[in-house]
Amino acid sequence: MSNEEPGGGTGGTRRSPRQGVGGSPLGSTLSIVLAVIAVVAGFLILRNITDDGGGSTSDGDDVVVDTSTTLAGPTTTTEPAVTTTTLTTEGATVIVANASGVSGSAGRMTTALEAAGFTMSEATNSTERVEDSLIYFDPSIAAAEAVANSVSIVMGGIDVANVPEPPPVEGGDLGDAGVLVLLGTNQADKTLAELQGAETTETTTATGTSPDVSGSSTTVATETTAATETTASG
């Protein structure tokens, strides 16, 4: 009998038939390769997604995230500055003369200045009529100029000058007064606060500050106004 293999020639070497994908050795190898490719592709896709969500922009630039913390420093509150002015209210007597034509205005200003700490003489009338007040002082009295300047301050800044001769008051004599306030129309019947142009002005007043005048120190608020109407002359 012959040793022929079924379906083949005689005398040849017996060869294993080629197996297909399903279950053959070649199919198993191909399956492993495809699985590895799928895993690698999945890893690349996952990493790309992670990079996109972690701060990449559309043009590929890196996004730098500032993680530093800024601490707020202490808040500084600036209080409004308070300006104080030293006034001389003693050493010379002040007299107010009505040059406004407003009846009784000189007497009311006399009361206001007295309340502010000045030594006042009885109000009188001026021989002149002026719109803006003037303040005169007698240079022969040591503290007269300082007192005149202080009256100017509390009345809102009025020009100060040496008293003319004779003084422009009825009788032409100031008596014992060393400072003359010629009260004009623009300042008549206004409070000291109104003349200063402020609702409240706090001023420290020192009396007898002239080197030639002795006296004690005192504090007077210049917002004090004349609350009493008087019938003094002028």
C-alpha cells in the first residue's frame, strides 16, 4: 500500500494547514497587535484631552496660572487738618463805628466781638459811608496792631491800617480805644461765622501775647456769634 496523504502527492513532507483568524496562531498574534495599538491610541487620546483641560490655548501657548496671594496692607485714614490761629484780644480797646447806614449794626457787631473775647468800647457812628469795612489801629499803643489784626481775622480778613488823623468818627476822638472798626455795608448785620465764610471755625485765642502786654492765656471759639440784640448807639 502507498503512504499517500489524502488530497496530496506522494512522498512529500506533511505540512500543517494554515489556520484562519478565528482561533489560529496567526489570528491570536494579530489580535494582540491590534489590542496594543488600541491601548496606545487610547493613551494618546486621553493625554491629549488632559493637556487641553489643563491650560492649553487654541494656538498651543502654555497658560501660566498665578497662584501667588496678594495681602492687603493696613488702611490709613487721613483726618482733616485743623488749623488754629493765635489771636491777641487784650492790650487795646476796640470801638466799632457805623459806616454802613444800617441802624444798630455797630452795636450788634460790638456785642459779637465782645463775645469773641475782645475788650470793647461803646459803639459810635462814622463820619464816612463805606461798603467794605476797614480796621484802623493807633501805633502809639503797643498791642493795638496785634489786636487789630486779630479783629480782622475773626471778621473774615479786613484791611488793617494806621488810624488817620483825625479818626473818621463823630467828635474825631477814639477816647481810650486803640483799634477802630469802620463797619461797612457789606459786613453789617452779619455774624462772625458768616463773615469768615464757614459754618464752624475753631480758633485758639491767646490774650496779652504782645511782648509789652502782660496777661493770661485763654481759648475762645470764634464761631461764637452775637445772640443778643442790643440798642447801643451806631
